[in-house]
Amino acid sequence: MKRNSITFKLFIITTIFFILFFMIVVISQSMFFEKFYINHKISKLEKNLEEFAKKYNKEGWDQIAITKNISNFINNNNAQIAILDDKAITRHIPLFNLIIETEDKNEVMVPLNNMILMETIQKLNLSIGDPIVIKGVYSNNEHNIIYPSSIQGKENSLEVLKKTPTSFAVNISNLRKETIRIDMREIKGNIVELNFPTQKDFIMPYREDMFWSAMDNWFWISKSDGFAIENEEIISYKYKSPMNGIDNIVMIKPIFDKGELKEMVFTMSSLQPVGEAIGVMKDYYIYGFLVAILIIIILSYIYSKLIANPLIKINNAAIKMAELDFSVECNVRSNDEIGNLANSINILASNLNKNMKTLQDTNEKLRVEIEKERTLERMRKEFVSSASHELKTPLGIMRGFTEGLKDEVAIEKKDYYIDVILEEIEKMDTLVLDMLDLSKLESKAYLLVEENFYIDLLIQLVENRFMQQLKEKDIKVNYMYSTEEIMVRADKKRIEQVITNIISNAIRHTKLGGFINIGIRKYNEDEIYITVENEGDGIQEDKLNHIWDRFYRVEESRDREFGGTGLGLSIVKNILELHNSDYGVKNTENGVMLYFTLRLAVEKNYIKADL
């Protein structure tokens, strides 16, 4: 097998995995687990015993505090504990209890010293905060201690006495008997404190007997010659109970006062769980073998997928390439034969995709050029047709008047004929100049010469040039903006041409005695919005956007009454597009409004231009 082959890899990985798996299990069981468990348990028990004794000696616990802390020690360490005097006689007996906060916010203690009762109480699964109902007898007039006859927990209930007496008879004297009635009470509340062990093993009687047996054994050992406790170091040894042969760890923490032994804290914990664990692990290999079989099946499936998935990806890539889709890529990253095959397919697909894109880009450019040529041809034909139409009328007029002069018809009107011919020549000259200007703008060959200038002053300058025409048609111009001077950044010469063409168009289409509204307002933070509205007839909605076309007139008859070359607004459109301005036209209540935007100038301290 080759070192980089997939078969070799699968064989090595599987072999190493199972060898390491069984080696770790065997070594951990035989060398480390038991020692680790015993050392960890002894270390933890010794540390907690030291802390318990230190707090007990310094804090001066009362009987309730002793009971509470003993319960916590038993629960946290899985161990029994007792406090002895210097003669190894038990000094403190834990008073196990629970404390209830009643509905009237009083705290009542419930004694639980009966060990048999304790085992039964554990079945109630009591927790702090749980609701509880106690029936029993108060032991004092303060009503803060009650001995239970029944306990009703959150889930279960317990009858301490199967039949609770309500009275009993006692001898008051030798003369007669007197019946004393028991005052049974029922209290309800929530548990605020639990002071008893939660581990059932440590409250069973034989555990207690085994514990006291260990203390007696140590006491008699300590009475042997030469034995003495000289310091506060913890004494520890292993003790095998003669009752059941269970191994235990025993620790004694001496407490000294002014150099003399005062008390001892005695604790014992079973080491049986580790023995049980070792015994279970001996049977582990039987189940381990079954687990190993399952792992082999799973790994075989995974490894087969490792081989199958790349092949499927390569096959899918090949299918797409057969369909001329070369953008596909095989996401297989490995150094074996499959990885090399996938990499070769990726290189092939990349090269084909690159060539395909080059061919597509070339075709697209060719298509664009062809479409551009078609557009230019169509524009040329339209231009020739429109120009011919526009030139035909003045040429016809000039020809008629020239023939009249040649034939000496109406000699007295000679000067009038010449004026008409000159006027038509001027119109033709304007038309030709506009056509040349429009052609330059449409070819995008014109470069803007931008500068800062005041748009409001430029509008007034242009409006003054049309003063005579405005007066002839009795048109009133209304300025719909404030007197604040507004500076813009644009090609001043071309914007002047835009305003001139728009105002000229507005004058032509305004009725006699009508008005023109010119407005300037902010469009956004960087632009202004300029509007020119003329009073007059509106434009049909389907014809609004056509006003920017060359030689287009709203009047389909192309009546010369309104004047103009038909190129003014087309020139306006191209100039505004060079400035990247928004522009448009819309009908209003009064007539028609044309609008466009310009960029505001950045320089605020620009010196006012001489207009």
C-alpha cells in the first residue's frame, strides 16, 4: 500500500485508534483509577474536616448551629461526624429539625430526632421554600416549637402517630384519676430551613452502630502505652468494620485550648464505592467488546463516506461541465489520489470557464457595438428626416420671395421681402447651430468647465433678455424663492443655455396675460431644486416624456406660430445629463412645470461674480 493512499490511511487510523483505546482503558483501571479515587477522597475529607473544626472552635456554635453544620458536613462529604471531649466521650448530639415560616410570618421549629422517623421523612423530598402542613402539639407557651403527629409535604404525607390521642388519664393523687386533654394544632407555611442529612445511608441504624464501633476501636487503641496527642495535626487511618468488612477512612482532628487537648472532631467515610467500581470495571471488557464492534461499524460507515462523498462531488462536477457549466468547483481537500483528481478537474474547469467568459465578453462587446451602430444609423436617419423637414419650410419661403423679387412682383414690397428672407436665413442659421451643438453634446465629447456662481443672479440675467417678449405677451414672472443668494457648482455657460431654453419655451406656451413661476429650493444637503412653471394648457400624459426628443413639438401639426427649432429641450436634456442632474416635466393645476437639480458649491467664501 502506498503511504498516501486512502486505504493505507484508513488502516493506520483504525489500528491506532483501537490500540490506544484499549491501552488507555487497561492502564487507567490497573494503575490510576483506584489510587486517584482514594487520594482525592482523603484529601477532600481532610480539608473539609480542618475547616469544620476551625469554624467550630472560633465561632462558638450553639446546639442549633452545631446540628446544621453537622448535617451539611454529612451531606457534602458522604461521611459521619461526631464531636468528642478529651476522654473520647460524645459531647454534642445533633438535634435534627426543620424550621417553618407560618402564614402569619412566625418561625416554628419542628424537632426530628427520631432516626427511624428521619428515614421516613426523606421520602417526602422536602426542600427549602416548599409548602408544608404540620399537625402536632406545641411544647411551650411561645408556640415556636411543635412536635409533629403528621406532616403533609408538597407531594407526599407522613403520619408520625397512626392514631393521634386527644386526651389521656393521669393519677393526680391516690384518690382519683383526672383526664388531661391534648391541644392538637395545625400550622401551615413554607420551609425556610432544613437541618438533617439528605443521604439515607448515613441515617440508618447499622451505619450509626458502625460509626460508634469505629470510635470505640480508636479509643481503646489510644489507651495503649506510648500513645499521646501532642498537636493539632489530623490523625487518619483505615478501619475495616467487623460488622460487614467494609473499608473506611477514619480521621480525628484534635482541638487544643491553651496547650491542652480540649475536644476532638471524629469523622469516618466508607471506601466501599471504589471497590465496587473496580469490580464493575472487571466486567467492562465484555461490554467494551460490544461497544468496539459498534464503533467499528460506525467508523467503517464514516470512512466509506470519506471515499464516496468526494467521488460524488467529482461526478456532479463532471456532469455540470458536460452541460457547459464551468463555474463548478470540487471542494475536496486531501493529498491522496482523489484529492489530486479533484484538483485536476478544478484546474480544467477554471481554464474552460476563463476561456468561456472571454468568448462571452467578446460576443457581448460585439453585440453592443452592433446595437450601437444600429442606434447611430437610426439616429442619423431620424436626424436627416427631421432636419430636412425643418429646413424645407424656410427654404420654401425664401424661394417664393426670391422668385417674386426676380420677377419684380410687388416692387413696393421689396424691402419687406428682403426682411422675410433674412429672418428665415437667421432661423436656419440658429437651427444649424443648434444641430451642431446637440450633436456635440450627444457624442459626450464636450467637457464641462465647472465653476462656482450664483444661480439666482443668473436666472434674473436671463429673464432680463426676454423683457421685450414678456412685455408683448403681458406675461408676469413670479420668483418663488427667498432673496438669499444661492451658489452652485456647474458649467455656467451651459446652465445659462439651459435656463434660456426653458424660459424661452415657457414664454412660447404661456397665454396672453398669463404668468411664469420660477422657484428655487433645497433638494437635499448637497443639491438645489429649480422649477419653471408656465400658465397654459397641459400636455397629455403619454406625451410628457417626448418633449426631450429632437424636433418634437406637442403640436403635431408643427405649427410655426410657436417658433423654436424643436431642439431646445433636447439640448437642455443632454446638458443636465452631463451634470448628473435629476430633471423632468409634469402637469400642474395652472399649466406645465419643468424642473432640474444642481449641486451646491462647497466654497462659501466665493467672491460674487460680476454678472
